[in-house]
Amino acid sequence: MPSELVRVTVDTLAFAVQQGSLEVLLVKRKNEPFKSFWGLPGGFLLEEDESLEAAATRELYDETNVSNVYLEQLYTFGDKGRDPRGRIITASYLALLRQEGLELRASADASGLAWWPVNELPPLAFDHQRIITYGYQRLKYKIEYSPAAFKLLPEKFTLRDLQMVYEAILGRTVDNRNFRKKFLGSGVLQELNETSQEGSYRPARLYCFSEQDFEKLPDRPVFVF
């Protein structure tokens, strides 16, 4: 009896923070299976793809017009029945984006493209809800011990901007005084001689983050709130 053909796809879970909300970039499928359902940008691994990451990069650009972003492999999902077209394994990737400056454009095989709040997602195609749930939990862990949160911020930001990113990911408020004290004493922020006007409040100091300086720290800080 011939063995079942196994194919490989890639899917990218792209997060961004907008107005205090953690959001996921989704495409609306134009064709079957799951026609008119929303899902993650992705597609089949092609013969010309040099690697899984190259395929994920290609598919993300083709389906959303997003390019030049850092991708991190998240997990491989391969349960039977996850795709009605047959035995298909997907390598999922995590991308952290800044919405500002992105020029999103849906591909010809999609009928829509939009950011969705991670806690208000529509019914999703395939097992993409499972992928998002897994990736969201991974992101919560990553911001405790890595500089992942800074990938969701502009180059220059206020402490309030940084706190808003943490609160959006954690899904709760954190103590303002403790948050500022921990970050200002961590050695990961560079204070700039610039300020930003935050609404009707007084001007707020701007900061930047240097990954090179972070890597040189003798002890890695842990950001648990």
C-alpha cells in the first residue's frame, strides 16, 4: 500500500501593538478550503525555496507586502486532520512588527487583510487558532527574559510606550512605579536628550534600546511584573 504523500507549508504569526492592544495580522481566504475564513499568512514550501525561513519570508511578502522583518521559528504542527487537503505539516514562524509605516496589500488569492485584536479573533482556518494561542503564550515568556518587546516599538519611545507594550501582551495593567524603577535600573535603556508630548500631559523623556549593549550585560535582567 503506497504511503500518504506528506507536504509542507509555512505560516507566520505576526504581532503588533496598536493603541494598547496586541493584534494579529490575518488574511481572508478567497479559495477553498476554508473559503472566506480568516487565517495566518502562509503557503506551501516550493522547490526553489532555499529554506523554511525563506519560504515564510516569501509567503509573508506575497500575501501582505510585509518584508525585511525578523522571523523566529515557533513550532511545527503536523497532527492528522489539520488540513482537509491531506497530510500537511506546517512550520510556524513568529514576527514582531510595528504597524506604523507598513503598506499592507493583500495578494490576488485573498479577499481581505486586516489586524485583529488577539482576544477578539474571528473563526479561523485550519488549526490557526492553536498556532496563535501557542505563539501568544511564547511571546509572554519572551518579554520576561529577552528584548522582544522592543521590536514592537519605534526606535525612540517613552517609558509609557514601553509599559503599554508590556500591558498589551500581558493583558493586564502593571504597577507604574515598579515598572519604571526596574527598567531604569536594568541598564538596557539609553536616555536621550529629547522629549515627546503625550497628549495633554507634560513632555516625556525619550529613550532608545541597544541590543549590542544588552548582549554585553554581565547579568541578563528579568522583567517580571
